[in-house]
Amino acid sequence: MPEVMVDVQWPDGSREWVYSPSTVVEDVFSAGASYPLAEFVALSRTAMTEASRRVQERYGFPCSRAAATLAGIEGTATRFDTGDVQVAGFRRQA
């Protein structure tokens, strides 16, 4: 199952790479697009839930790293009241 790193730019301009155990993030987000903070968090929840489901379907257990990614996104999002989050791009891992 290909893993994907997502290049995220937060409302304050800081950037980080976030992990997805599945390419589902490429279906949920568009590279170069910006999303209102609340929408980005909601879409991240959708993507990480589906990614974990795919891992469970394939390996028989949910993906704890997808849950950790979502927790990290939700935690970082609490630093901001509003603003847009940009998905700058994706990088597939081997």
C-alpha cells in the first residue's frame, strides 16, 4: 500500500509534511488548493478514517499512524481561530 506525505501550509505560513498510509488523500485534497481551517480538519478526518479502513481491510487491523496523523492535525488546528490551510503537494513513499 503506497504511503503518501502531504505538504501542508498552515494559516501562519508554517509548513509540515503529514503522513497518510494510503493514496486516499490524493482523492480528498487537490495539490495547490487552499481550504478553510474547519473544512481542512473535516476532510483530514474523512481521509484518515478511510486510510485506516483500507489498512484494516488489507492487513486486519486499523492504522495507528493514521490516527496519530489526525490527532496531530487536530492539535495543530487548535492554534488558529480561522484561516486557510494550503495543500501544497504530495510525495509518495516507497
